Amino acid sequence: MNGKVYTVKPGINYKTSIRRERAEEKSSLKDRAVDLLETALLLLLLCVFLVLTIAVSHKSIIYFKLKMEKRALSLERAQLDKELNQLTSREVLLEKAKALGLRPPQDKEQIRLR
């Protein structure tokens, strides 16, 4: 202690030998097993949580991709319906028929089915 200053905190027991402290702090086998089991269960719970989080995020990504694909397909369907209505309109069909040399049927050429 030659010229050294030690600060002493009240309530703390200062021992010189650390080995004795560790020997006194040794817990029983049962306590160690319980601590090991708690640690293992916490790790298992962490793994389950991570797996479930990844699964939910993967399903969410798939859901939003399908939703976007559905929207794109519905827009394409609307465009194709518009084009179909345009191509099968009466005016377009009449023009195509005249270009092919077809004529509308006469009264005698029509057959009525009952």
C-alpha cells in the first residue's frame, strides 16, 4: 500500500482471492440444469419467432405480387374487351363485308326456325 489510494464503497465485501469467491458462488447441478434449460428454451423461442416472421413476410410478398399481377391482367382484359367491341362493331363488320363482296340477305333467303 505504499502510496496507493483505494476507494472503498460501503456494502461491498472486498476479498483478495477471486478463486475463493468463485468457489463459494458455485451453484448446484440442478440450478445449472435449470439455467441451461431456460437458455435452450429462449433460443428455441427465438428460432421459432424468426422462422414465423420470415414465413409471414414471404407470404406477404407473394400476396402483393399476385395483387399487382391481377391488376395488370384486369387492365389488359379491359383493353382487349375494348378492342373486341371495336372490331366487332356493326360499322366495322359492314365495311369488311363490303370489302369481301358480301351482301345482306333478302327476305326470300331468310329462314325462320320455330
